[in-house]
Amino acid sequence: MPADITEGQIVDLTIDNVAHGGRFVGRHGATDTERGRVVFVPDTVPGETVRAQVVEVKKSFATAVALEVVDASADRVDHIWPEAAIDRSPAERAGGAEFGHIRLARQRELKQRVIEDALQRTGGITREVPVQAAPGDDQRGGLGWRTRVRLHVDDRGRQGPFAPRSHEVVPVTSLPLATQGIQLSAQLDQRLGGVTAVDYVEWGEGEVDVIASEGAPERGRSDTIVETVGDREFQLDRSGFWQVHREAPGVLTDAVRRVIDVARVDPAGWSLDLYGGVGLFATTIAEVLGERTRVTSVEGDEVATDHASENLAEWLGANAETGRVDRWLRELGSRASKQDRERLANGLVVLDPPRVGAGRDVIEQLVELSPAQIVYVACDPVALARDAKLLGERGWSIDSLEAFDLFPHTHHVEAVAAFRRS
């Protein structure tokens, strides 16, 4: 049985692994014959011993906050964000840079372990998945990449992120992950009255927007701006979604371009870009397959769909539709003609689902379409592993898988997986 442990108890733990979500694994009460109770602790590094306070106890595990380092790992470095360092009280540590105390190369090794463990535990898939750096990140020490920063505002008007697992605002004096333009524009010492959040957004041309809001951000069409990926321009709404890392659009489109199997996918088939946003991957499909490409981008946000239509205008066979992906696929399955199904079977599906993944309903409908190839862009290793297992149960296997460190000093990681029928 797991060793007894109580909330509020202070324990010394040796950290032996990393877990999904930016937490690390220690064991309380381990002996030569007992593995002990799992305790999840952030702000630590595998191989070191820390003193921690238990904050929650469940049946098979506990959660704790690190108080001090007893025996440091060789991979521990000074935190890149002083407001998030372990020498501050846990309630006063800034959230959003949970790997900032770890040597950058080691961060990628830990992210690799998380991906590989998720694939093995959830999907039953054994595969080596090294995590690659984005261009320029090593030279900048993993700093200055974030083009979008949201800070919360407390009732005293102070700006900052929430503390981890909390809605308490931690006032900050620096934003080391943000681009230089945002760092220069963010007046962090300014008190903001009557708002609950402020967004700092740097667009591709270097302009920085400072957008204060009260409550949830409003949705709907506002000003149109332009972002550039390679030689191609993309229109999108000023308040719309775009990748956070300055290099992410290029890294991900290059990865998708590399894995499209032109020997298997017919340009005259019918390809789909699901959760398509403003058409970033739909344009990649069309660029690879050529002017005869027939591709449909499907996106739930109507404003993004409007922009996707504009961004795809040069291809006669390209279009964008608004709809929830699961419902859109269900309707497609009920209305598709025999000719449509033949075209879909010769086409490609690229999907870039939200963090929760595609899920069983979408995967089952994709399998029913029987496309020539499926390319999955993933921002969550566990969701990817679960969906890969669902695909595997239906005769699809991973043909290639690349992972990218597009969120240095955080636990997040992106991956691009290509699937083929076994």
C-alpha cells in the first residue's frame, strides 16, 4: 500500500521522472520492496532531492509544492524568470515558464520522454521521438519567441500571470519569453483600472498591439492584419488565432510539406484541412499538390473561415467552410456521392485539433472516408497518443513523427505525425 501522507506535511523527495503537464515525479515512503506513493511536484528536476509541502492527497498519488532544493541536479540553472524562481513562496511564483529552471537541452530531452511515455502507455507504441529546436532559439537561449502574451489584472490594477493552479495574479517586472517588441511596449509598472486582462501582441511587421479587456475577450470581425510565412501572406483578424512562437508557422508547414506523400495522394482527389483556421495547412497542401488541387478547409470560427477563403483564392478547387469538425464530417458522410467518396479516398486529410485532440467520433469518421493519408498536427502528447491508438485499432499506423520545441521553458511541445493504412 502507498505510504501514509497528509495534506500540509513537509517531506523530502528524490525526483525520478517527468510527467505530462509540467510536473515531476517523486515517491514518498519508498523502500527496497515498496515503490512508495507517487507525489507530483513542479519546479524540480529528475535526479535531485527537494523539500516539498503536500497540498493534495488522492487515493493513489499526492501533489506537493517545492519549498527548497536539498540536493540540486546538474541540469538546474537559475530560473530565466526571477518571478517564477523556487526561492519565492509557491503562491507568489509566476506561472507560464514551468521549465525555466532547467538547462535548455535537458528540457527537450524531458519533452521527448513525455511524448515517448504517452505513446507507450496510452497508445502501445514504442518509438523514439527527439524534440527539435526552432530556428534561432538556441542562440537566444530559448527567450524572446512569444509574439502573444496575456496578463491578468488584479483588483489593484497590477499586471501579471496567474500563479500555477491559482487565479491569484503575480505582478511581474519582466517578460523574458516575449519578443523584444513586446518587452519594450509592455508598461508593467502601470496600474490598469477597470479591466481584468491585457494582451500584448506583436504582428509580423513588428507592430505591437496593447489590448485591455474586461471579462472574456470579444469575438467577431475587427481589423484585418497580414502575417507572412516564407513568401506567402496570410490575412487574419486582429483578434484571431495565430501561432505564438515567431517561427512556428514556418516550422509546422515545412513539417507537413515534408510528409505529404505525393506518390499516394492524387491532386485531383479531395483533400481536407480540419480545424483549419485561416488556411495555413490548406495552402501547404495546395502548394505541394499543385494547381489542380481540390482542398476544403473546415473551421468552427466564421471570421477565420472568411479569411481562409481569401487566403485560398488563387486555387480554383479550394474552399473554406464553417462548421464543427465532427458535425461537418457526419454531414459529409451522409451526403457524399460515390464520386465524392472516390475523390476523398484519393485525397489527404490534415488535422490540427485543439489540445483535447480529435477524439473517437472524429477519428471514426475519418477512417470511414478512407483517405490516402492522414497528417496530424498535435499540441498535446497524450491526446496524440490516444488518437494514434484509435487509428491503430482501425488499421492505421504512424509512418513518421517529428516533434518541435515551439514553447521553450514551458512543458508544451508540438508534433507532426503522418499515418498510413497498415
